[in-house]
Amino acid sequence: MTESHASVARLLDREVTEESLRESTAQVAAVKTVVELGTKSVVIFRIGAEWFGLPTSVLQEIGSRSTVRTLPGHQGGILSGLVNVRGDLLLCVALGVVLGVDHTTVGTEPRKPDSSERLMICKRNDARLAFEVSEVYGLHRYSPRELRNAPATLARAAEGIYTLGVVCWKDKIVGCLDDELLFYTLNKSLT
Amino acid sequence: MSNSDIDNLGDLSMLELFRMETETQSTVLTEGLLGLERDADATQRLEELMRAAHSLKGAARIVGRQAAVVVAHAMEDCFVAAQKKERTISGELIDTMLAGVDLLNRTAGVSDENLEAWEASQHDEIEAFVKSISRLDQAVVQAAPVDQARVSSEVAPEARQQLPGEPVPEPAPARTAASDRVLRVTADNLNSLLGLAGEALVASRWLDKFSADLLHLKRFQNQFAQTLDSVRDVFPSGAVSERASERLAEVRDRAALCQRSLAERLADLEMFERRFVNFSTRLYHEVLDCRMRPFADGIQGFRRMVRDVGQSLDKSVQLEVTGESTPVDRDILERLKAPLGHLLRNSIDHGIESPADRNNQGKPAEGTVHLEACHSAGMLLITIADDGRGVDLEAVKRAVVRRGLTTLETAQKMTEAELLEFLFLPGFSMKESVSEISGRGVGLDVVQTTIKELGGRVRISSGLGQGTRFQLELPLTLSLIRALLVEIAGEPYAFPLARVERALKLPRDQIESVQGRQHFALLDVQVGLVAAHQVLELKGLPPADGDVSIVVLGDKAARYGLVIDRFLGERELAVRTLDPRLGKVKNISSAALMPDGSPALIVDVDDLIRSIENLASSRRLSRLGSEGDSAAAIKQKRVLVVDDSLTVRELERKLLDTGGYAVDVAVDGMDGWNAVRTGHYDLLVTDVDMPRLDGIELLKLVRADNRLKSLPVMIVSYKDRPEDRSRGMEAGADYYLPKASFHDETLLRVVTDLIGRPDA
């Protein structure tokens, strides 16, 4: 009995090693990563010189730019024309024109396709559309707390109407778009 | 939710499934009953009928359609009794049963909400139906021993089933047409399948280009090997060290290895390409074939209709159908139903004589209408021929002259074909009296219009006393067209070949100019020229040198030459409909994919001809129009009306519209919130109680928005208690109008008070 009491006491009273002390200290001192709930996922893309985010839920796929066929009577508007996406003929929208970022469609002659140019195929409530964009970065999560109001100058421009707010991403300002309003307008103004 | 949203059967409600089942089973019932009337094969028919009635009874029970359960049950009992030879199926009973089938169809059509009321209202009819089935039974057993004998002699072969060792025949697949198993696939699924199959075909063609590129590479390698060989020849033997010549030999070996290896890969690739192209071509055509349905599917109701129409006119008529399995495009089949029905009714009413007349002429008392479908020379031919009295050409001449369409003299000279053409004129009728069946003179012209819309034509031939024959000539499918591909403003456009009169290249000096308009002579007729760019409102100009490429459109009455950039060739194209959100696109009917996968537009030729005509007349008007345009451009004040009641919304819209304001409407708060942010409005008029977002919430959103916070807002509501009013005003409304008072001038007066006159 006394034998075992003594060995328990030895075990509990033993010297803490330098190494385990260091390990525990580091664990306690580490900055806690807080997993935040309610963050939103957006796909970040560029039109001309401006960056935008669209909720990931509406994105179906990202394709490379292919031939866009102009529809007579729709030239120069928000509708660029028809585009073939995996055998489906989709309506292609010049998102830059809708948002008032008109850098992409200057001039009438066909531009040389830039290798970073992409087609974003989006679907919201059964309405499918293809958007022409200059570049797609990828997905990004942000917390609603990060969302700031769009600058007042933007709030008055066409672009401002569709922007819920802006978030910072890699020292760039990204305008987060209101997908419901965007599709609402597009579905109505295609005729 | 609209039908197009339904992706698969799993999304359908039980009621929708029941409706589908009723549709299928009532076809079986109708066909079976009609067959029983004349056909000897009674045993199998009865089995089929019994099963159909039984299935329907079960399905009706699941969805709680008591009326359908009772009706189907009565019919099933009756068939079972007939199978046991306890009763016979008389003509009268068949009539009653057909009425029962109609009753079943009606039951399926009633929505769940109206079911109770409907069943109550139909209670008597259902009762009467069940009674009449059992009553007829008694009467027939006593009064028609002959029938009984007929039926029992027909079912006699049944005894063979007891022979030992003989397999019991499968009951269901009795008829050839029904023996193909049928799957229901939604049109959307089929279309996306067609899209993917087409894409596979396009992808397969890319390989051809790629292997051509590899061939190029092979040639380069050959040249490379030759150059190497020549290197050795340049040096005289002995001038090169042993080591160098070893190295050279090694290089040549390696080059040869590369050549061999490439040749092998190339052969593999070519084999794969052939297989892949073959498979994807077959896949594509197989999917296209899925759009085809047997002709029999489109004419299910016709036997019944012919019988009923004949009976109502006291004529005895039977419909003979050949080519029931002829495949017909489902869209064409659907649209053919009405014209075919019309032609059949027409044949029975105008063609077939009364049984007495027929006897006098030595014809069988029962008239026959023959309906035939077959493929011939890449076209679908449908013939409707009766053995009736035929068209009296003399009577047609009289009718033509009476209507002042031509003189008697000319009419006498006309050929049979020319005279028969008059039957297609709108409002032209040979009948002295108008009957319920036909004779109003509307019909044949509608038939012709429909057939023309489908890209086909109708021909009549007739022999006095021998009958009349209508022949419809139609394309096999609407999903494939042969088209002339041309380039306009650098982009490809397709003209349906059937609508192109002529395509030609003309030296520039053969174009004449008369009064500033360009013409050229085509077979001694002057044809006016129009630039395709201009009609389609495209940028750019047609090429200014070389021969002029012209597509001639139109008909004898008006021909136009459309100047295009160049011809790209003729090709078969799979037609794709345009996105419905576009509405009707001017001058364009549909689209298609080119072999390289890029889209091409298919021209709507009728629309294009109209545009050419408009263009020709508006050139002179364009200068006069400019002043009027600027007057109309004065800015109107815009009002957005948000209300979930259609009546109120329209009333408000009309009142404001009459008052001179531009009005847009939105159907609820959410719709209104979207609209007010994207349009520029001077005033928002909103209801309070609305789904999704109510008027007060909408108002709060507007007031919180930077750009909209000063927008005048007026609330129009049924709620006119003081607390409702103050709630609205607190939220920021500029005016609160009770709905009771807007039918008079109040609404307009308040609007003018708030934002001023419409044009001020």
C-alpha cells in the first residue's frame, strides 16, 4: 500500500520537462481562430478595371469566351447576342453595359479576345444567362460585418443600383451585386 | 408553377399523375370499345378493357375521386360479366360506355378545390350511368339473342387455352401499335439531349482538323529526315571523324523512331476519329428520331369522332386508317390534329351520301373515309379520301360566278385543279345551309393556312360520284431544315431553302437604277434590290466590288432581291427556338448551330418581306417624321403603381394614363421595390396589404434608401381607420387615400397636387 502511494506521489510530483512546458505555453498563447457563422460566398470577377462579386449560388459554370452571335435590332444594348454553351443557345449579356462600366465594349469592330476573358453561366429561378466578364478570380467568403456602403458617388450611378455594398479583398474594392435585382431587371429588359 | 418547370415525373402531384393515367387508359377504353363494335377478336379486347377499367378504378381511389371509382367499377363489372359470357356488349351499351369514358375524363379534369361541389352536381348523372349499364344488360340478354350467339361463337377459341402444354397467351400486347413500350419524357429533357448530341457531333469534327494538323507535322518530320540525310552527303567520306559519324547515325535513328511513332499515333487517331464521328452522328440522329411519334398517336380520337359525326347526320361511316406506324414529328402531329379533324368532318358532311342515296347508286350503304400516312421522297404525305359524291365542278363554277370571283366565260375555261383551288378561299362554301358540322365556309382556308405554316401544301382531286381526295404534303420534321447559309455583316444567316426563290451572282453592270432605286432583270421581270444590312439594321456596308450576291425572296406578287455579302453554302440545320424572354425577334425565326459550334440565326422570311416593304415606303416618310419625334420626346412624369389586385391596379393605371402620366405597374411590394430602384419615377402609389412585402415595409425601404428617400409616396388602401392612416404617415407617406374614393377625380387631383401636371 505505502509502496504504491509513494509511486503515485512520485508520478504526480515529477518535474515538468522544459519541452512540454514550451508546448503548453505556445498553445495557450496562440491567437484563436474564430469560425464565424453567416458568412457569404461570392464569385469575384472583373469587368474592365472594376471588381465585382456575385453570390456563388447563382453561378452554374465558368466557360471560355466563344463566338457571340449578334441579334439584329439588339446591337449595342445590354444583350450581346447568342452564345453556344454545351449545345444550349444562351442569351449573352454585356454585364459591363448593365453596370455602366463601359470599358469592354468600346468600338464597333470585334475586339481581340483576351485570354483571361470568361463567360459566367448563371441561373436564378430557372432563368439562365451568360455574362461576359474580363476575368474571373474565384470564390471568396466574407462576413456581412465587412460589407460597407457603396461610395456615395457610386450610389447615384447605374452601377450603384445593383450594388449591395463593397468588401475589401486583396487591397481591392469589390462591389457585391444584388442578384435578385439584377436578374429582375435583365429578365424584364431582354425583349 | 407552369408546365415547363416540371423536370421529371417525380415533381408531379398525384392528381397530375392520375390525369396522365386517365388520358392513357381512356384511349385504351375508347379504342377497345370501338373495336368491340366491329371486331371479332372479342376475348382479348375484353381483357384489355377490363384491365384498363380496373387500373383506373385503383388510381381514382388513391386520389379520392369517388365518382371515377364508381364509374370505372361499373364498367369493369360489365366487362367481367361479358368475359364470363353472362352478358353481351350491344351497340347501345357501347354508346353508354363511351359516355362513361367522357365522364372519367371530366372527373380527372376537376381540380381538388372544386371536387366536392363537382361530385355533388354530377351525382345524378353518375347514378344514371350505373343504372343504365345494368338495365341495358337485362334488356339485351332478352332482346338480342343473335348478338349473344355472335359473341359466343367469337369467344369459342378460348377453349383451346385448356389444351395441356400450350403456353397461355400474354394478355396485354394485343395491338401492334401499342406493343412498343412508351416512356414519358418531357420536351425539355429531350431538347437538352438533342443539344448535347449536337455538341458531341461538333466536337467529333474537331478531330478531323486536329489529325490534318498532325499530318502537317508528319510532313515536317519527313523533310527533317531528308535534310539529315543530305548532311551526310555533303561531307566526303573519310572527312568526318568516326565519333561524329556515329553521332550522326544515332540522330538519324532517333528521327526515324519519331517518324514511325508519329505515323502509328496518327493511324490510331484516324481510327478513333472515324469511330467517334460515326457514333456521334448516330447518336444525334437517334435523338432526332425521338421526336418522332407514330401517326396513330395523333389520330386517336378520330375513329370515335367519325362514328359520332356520322350518327348525328344519319349516315353510316367507317374510318379506315393505313400507315398508323408512320413516324411523324411530334410538333407536326400536334398541329395536324385540328386540320385533319376538319377534313374528316368535311368528308362526312359533304362527301358521304345518305345510306338510301348510296344504295340507289349501287354503293355499299356504309361510306368509307380513308386516312393514310406515308413517307415519300423525303416528305410526309397524308391522304384523306372518301368514296362519296365528289365535288360537283359545275356547282363550283356557279358558286364562283355568283360570288363575282370571275366571269362565267373564264370559269368555263378553268381546269379542274384551278376550280378546286377556290374551295380554299376564306368564306367560300358550297353548302346552301349551314350545319353544325360544316358548311360555314370557314375551315378549308384555315386548313390551308395551318399546312402552309408547317411548310407544306394541300391538294384536292375529285371524281363526281366517286369521292374527294385531299392530299397534304408536309416536311418530315420541323426540327431539321435545309437552309441556304449566307454571310451578312460578317455573320452567318440561314434562309430556309423552301422560301428562297433563287440565289444568284450578278455582274455589277447588270444592275439598273430607276429613280434612285436599284433593279435587275430576272426572267424579264424587274426585281428591286435591297441591302440586307439595311433591312436587318446591321452596321457596315455590303462589299463594293466583285459580283453582287443576291437572294431572291417573295412570290409572283412581289419579288425582292436581297443583297448579301457572300454565299456560304447549303446545309441541314437543327432548328433551336430562341429564348422566350426575347419575345418575337424582328426578322428572325429561330437559331441553329454551325458545324464549328458557333450559333447562326435563321431568317423569318415572311417577316423580312414585310420589313422590306416597310423600308420601301418609309424612305419617303423619314424626312417628314423628324419634327413629330421631337415633340413626343417631351418628358412625361412617371408613376409606379403597386397593388396586388389586378382590378385596382388596372383602374389606377387607366385613371393616371388618361390624366397624361406614364404609368408602370408592379404586382406586389417586392416587385415594386425592384421596379422603383431600377426605373426613374416621380411618384410611387402603393397598396398596404400585399404578399411578400407589404406597403408599409416598402415605404420604409424607400425612405431608408439614399437615392429614393425624397420620392413622393402615396398610399391607397381599403383601411381607412385613423390608426391605419397614422401608421402610413409615420412610415413616411406623403398622402393617404382610402380606396373608397379613388374612382372619381380624387386620385388624379391628389397626384397633380403631389407632383404637378404630367408634362410640367
